[in-house]
Amino acid sequence: MSTLTSPETSIAPAQRALETRYGTPWSAPLPAWNETLDSLLAHRSVRNYADKPLPEGTLETLIAAAQSASTSSNLQTWSVVAIEDPERKARLSALASNQSQIREAPLFLVWLADLNRLEAAAERTNASAEGLHYLETLFVGVIDAALAAQNAVVALESLGMSAVYIGAIRNQPEQVAAELGLPPRVLPVFGLCVGYADESQAAQIKPRLPQPVVLHREQYDAASQPAGIAQYDETIGAFQTSQGQSAAGWTSRSLARWRSRESLHGRDRLRDALNALGFELR
């Protein structure tokens, strides 16, 4: 359990962590601080991994943490496939825009929205499971998988490991499903690389949008968006420059991700893929 410390004794590291996360000075009052907050605010996506194996029992510990996450009505509508075989990782990398970190990380996890388990239980007990065929139930599975995976990330980072999510696992979901031997009504939602960061290519903490852009009190405040986003474009532009990137800002780079159907890299046909994977989505 993390130990609480008073604001007086932790103000320097706490303020430093918050200012690093936002890339701007922090002026709000600081609550009691602890190691959990330190770990959460220090999160960074790591795409370069050291050639170092994970300790024995790591996978099982991460899954225990994942299963400790909240799950809707205790339905537990998620599963995960753990991949360590280099050849399978290479094939999955090819299906996910050839991202090298999938090949380099010692462990690659593919998180699944799994409605097959409940449907199979219904068939075994001659029960009706009509509700499994509605969009709402797929939402439950996707949310469950995301909550579980984030718990695993918090756990692995607390153990000195690093990770990066791989959304491109949805570029070719039918092919990923075939590679993993998935039954019908199981969707690969995203991948997760797990390993030790290559410290020779250390990733930095990327600033996030200012809180007034994402935090709304009582009702949604659209009027606060433009000023906060303009500020963030400057902040993230400076960060990009510090990383040797062009200062494209957030607005321009984010909108480029949605500029056309082609920019979705195959995910524009997700509805067709869901049908092929057995989801009716009434």
C-alpha cells in the first residue's frame, strides 16, 4: 500500500510531476501525495525495449491485477492472449502496420472483448442469450477490456516495466482473429507491448491537454475549449521540438489522423469486420 505524505513534505516532487504532465506551471492546491500518484503521472508510452526477459510470474501477476479492475455486473466480458513466440509476434507486427515494438517486446498481449464465453454458457444450459447480440453488450466488452488492461499497465509500471498500447491491432481484425484462433463473437480490441525500456532511447512524458479543456463542472463548457487548445498547441509544439520532431502542435496532428478514410488504415471497415467475426450488433 502506498504511504500518504503531507503536502508540506511532498510539494516539490508533486508539483514537479504535475508540471511535467502538463508542460506548464501548476498552481492548484496539492493534496496528500503518494507513490501511486507518482507512478500514474510518470506514465509514458515506450516503443523501444531492452533485450531483457521478464521475471518468472510476471504474466500471472499482471493478469491478477487486470482481473481486479471493475467489470460491468461481474460479467467479465474480456479475455487476453499472451504472445511470446517470436514468429507469431512478427506476424502480428505485419498485421499492425509493421510496428517494430511488437517484435522487440518480450511479451505482447492482445486484449479481447469476449462475448463467446457467455454465449457458450447459454448453449450449455439451454438459456436465452439474445442480449449478447446488441451493440450495448459489445460496448461492455470493450470497456471491460480497457479497464483490465489499464490495471495491468499500472501494475507493470509499478514493477519497473514499461508498455505501449497498439491500436493498429484493429487494422486487420479478421486476420488477427485467425492468427490467434479466436472463436466467433470475440474481438481483438488492442494490443499491449510489455517489457523493460531501452534506456538508451528513453521516452519522455508527453504533456496532456490542460484540465479546463477536459474537465467540465456541472455542465459541458464548450466555450473554454478554443483558448485551452491554443495554449496546448504551443505546449505540445515545444515538446515536439525538444524531441527532434516538427512542431505540428496537437490540432493539426490530431486532425490529420481523421482527414480521410485512408488515414484509418483499414479500420474504416470495422463494421464489416465485426459482422465477419459474428457480431450482429442489433
